[in-house]
Amino acid sequence: MPSPFEVETGTVLMHEPSWAREGELRAQLLDESYPKPFVIDDGKSRFLYFNVRLMQSEMSLKAPHDLAIRYTQKMMAFLLFQPRPKRIVLIGLGGGSLIKFCYQRMPGTQLTAVELDPNVIAFRDTFLMPPDDDRLQVLEADGAEFLERTEKGIDALLVDAFDKTGFAPSLANREFFDNAWAKLSGNGVLVINLAGEKETYAGLIGEAMHVFDDQVIVISVPDDGNHVLYAFKERHFEPRWRWLHNYAKELRAKFGLDFPAFVQKMERSTKLGLARREAIRRR
């Protein structure tokens, strides 16, 4: 049906029976009482929403396998430290941008996406996600419960899990980070998209710092108002920044993402963090 919103124009795509009343659906969308995710297609892109105040995913119709949103691009910066992942797990499917990107560009990688909301998975075809096969599996499950029972050896654990109220509560605790650390491979990387007010996830960063022995880097995404957290299991993690700056150019050529800018922000964040800790130590 036509979008009822003034700014988000286009067509609204919803999973509703044929007998559903359009007027009632319009009213629910406008007063934010509509209980399921929905998609707006403006002819150029498709956007996934829980409500129009917070857009969850974006897909360009001309380039459906690209990463249209900046924070998803920065989440891929784990490749600087884990360049040939054999196994990637994503908690929070959204519009499938990260899964599609990895599926197309990493043919030797096993991919698992875990999504709690079946109504999100229902939009899988709308966002042109590939079907499950011997490399890809999309599961309807709680991410924390999946992580608790899955096998060890995850090279990259990507977390982009939100509901209407914010970051998924079952993932914002010490137990989740303990399980993440246990299930990562020896040099595995945990990557988390942090969105919303900083106060809502400050404690989460503290938990990551505790479990991963301060081997955590957080960078901002000014374009989206997000932050991205990277936590490294590797013992005595010491980035070789000069080498990484050169390697970033190779990754940019291979994946088409601005890895040189990513590593620059990561190095700056790391040095600022070290300076703060040193200042605290001297007090």
C-alpha cells in the first residue's frame, strides 16, 4: 500500500492476509502500534523498519549485495585481523546486508545467521537473500541460546541485534560475553553494532573490556550515529599498525570498502584509550 508517512515515501510492504483493512494498518503504522517489522520501497532502495524513527536496514535495488549503510561497512573491519575466516556467525539478520556481502565475496566461508523474530526472516526474499545451502544457514532462534549450545571455532561473531526498545537485552550481559569468548577461535573477533544513546550501552562496553582483558576497540560512525565495538580473543593482542595500513589498501581493492579509513580510526581510538588509562594510572 502507499506509504502513509510524509518523509518516507514509496510503497509499504507488509506480511498481512488479503482481508486485512488498509485503513487500520495505516493507523497502526502512524501511531507506532503496528506489531511487526515492515519495508518501505521508494523505487531506488528498500528499507526495513520496526518504526520510522529507527531504520534497521537499507538495500539499493541497483546494487543489492553492497553494504549501503556505513556502520555495516565498518563492521567488516574485522577482516584486517581475521582475513580468511572459515566460519562467521551473525546474530540479528535485519535485511541481510552483512550475510549477502559475505556470501558473495567469501566463497570459502561457512555462514550462519541467527534471528529471533520470524517476521524479520519473512522478508528474506524481499531483500534478495540467497536460499540456505551447504554454506549458508538462517536460523530462527535466540542469539544468546544459540551461542551457548553451538560448537567452538567461530572466527568472526557479528552482532547487530535490536528490537523496538534497542539492543537485544539477552545479549547485554556478562554471560553473553563469556560465551562469545569461549566459542571464538584462537584469534577470533567479536564485532557489535552499538546504536542509540551512549548511556544504554556503556555497561556493555565495560563487560566486553572485562571478559576480553581490555583487548577492545570502539570506533564511532558519525554518518549513522552508531559505534562499532571490536573485541579480540588473541592473547597479547598487539596490532602492527604500519603493516595494517598497507594491508588495508589490499582489502579495499578486494572488497571495495574504505579499509584505510577504518584502520586509521581504530589506531586513533586505541592510542586515545591507552593515553586515558595511563593518565588514570598516574593519578
